[in-house]
Amino acid sequence: MSRVALVTGGSRGIGAATVLRLAQMGYDVAFTYRVEEEKARALAKKVEELGRRAWPIQLNLEELWRIKGVVDEVEKLGSLVVLVNNAGYVQRIAPEDLSLADWEKMIRVSLTAPFLFIQAAVPHMKKASFGRIVNVSSLRALTGSAHGVHYAAAKAGLLGLTKSYALALAPFGITVNAVCPGFVNTDINKEQLEKHGAEILRQIPLGRVADPAEVAALIAFLCSEEAGYITGATFSINGGLRMD
């Protein structure tokens, strides 16, 4: 039976780069996307050109009730042993303007949905006696954010979720780790980079933003057999912007 990876938010940016890296590693890959069907289909074609199977799945992560069904369907395609919780969004808003609806949506998409994906995927990984879970958090989980307190809070919560599941799942050979990217050349950062690019680059010791493939390479390593002794860890990938 083939090994299957599931990547949320996989049609663009870090997610799309991760899908391709996992396919290169020999995984068949299912990935979710919200609205960009054309990009999802183009990515699936690239996966198939690599000799692996691909399944684009349309899913709005606010539809929490769909998540278990999506995971169970993916398992029918092979042995689901890799989950990358990558999907999310940024909302830049002053704390005094932040509504309860804004807060609750961010928590649903960026923290509750990853929890439900893990909860649904774990039984399949236990059955396989192998599993790799990677949660894509953010630099802002470590530094806070004056223009996105709900985003920083949700991404920080993802780090606690990572460590807790790492403890719970270690006896089953399932690792759980988190990746905290800084500024990456993706659509989600496009506006900020266009407006404040020079200022941002001055703050980064390496003097540039990351390519999505660089973040995907780290995620892919954490999904590999070689990373079997790494769990509960948080990896910063930010060009030296914040050094631990």
C-alpha cells in the first residue's frame, strides 16, 4: 500500500512547495485548497509528472464538520502517514478594532482546524505504526504582533498543541513538530513586502526573504525517516531575524 501525505492549504506558497517535495520523496499527496481550483489542478499535474498520485480537495477550513470525512477519504487512497497543517491566513488589524468574530474565525482556521486534522489522522498513523505531523506556525508566535494579536495567539497555540501531541504520540512512533517561518515570498506577504520591503530586508541578517521551497525543504525533512528522533521541536526559519 502506498504512503500518503496530506497537506492543508496546498495549492500555493509554502503548501505547494511542500506538496512537490513530498512527491519527490515518494509520497502520494492529497492537498486541500479553498478557492484556487486552477492552481490546484496545475499542481496536481506536476505531482503526476513526478510519478506520484495527487488529490486536490476543495475545503474551507471554517467547515470544521467536514474535516474528519476528508481525512477518512484520503486514507482510502493509501496509508496516511504524513500530515502537514499549513493552511492559514493573515489579517492585519489594530487590537482596538479586532472583533469577536475576527478572533473566533482566526482560532477556528489556524488552531481548531489543525487540532481536528490531527485527531482524525492519528488513528490511521497508529495503524501504520508510523507518522509525521508538521504544524506550520509563524515567527509571530514567538515575537507577538501588534497588528494581529489573534493571529499571533492562534499560532502560539499551535506550538502548545505540537508539544502536547508530541508527548502523547511518542509511544506510537509518531513525531509532531512545528515550523515558524519568517518573511517568505508568498502571496500572503506580497502587500507587506511591496509597501515595506526595504525596511523588512534591513532587519533580516541574511538580507532577503525566503523562497517557499526553502521552508518546504525543512518540512520535508521533518516528514522523513531520518527525522525519527525529532519530536516536540519548534524550528525557526527566518534568515536570522530572530535567533533562539
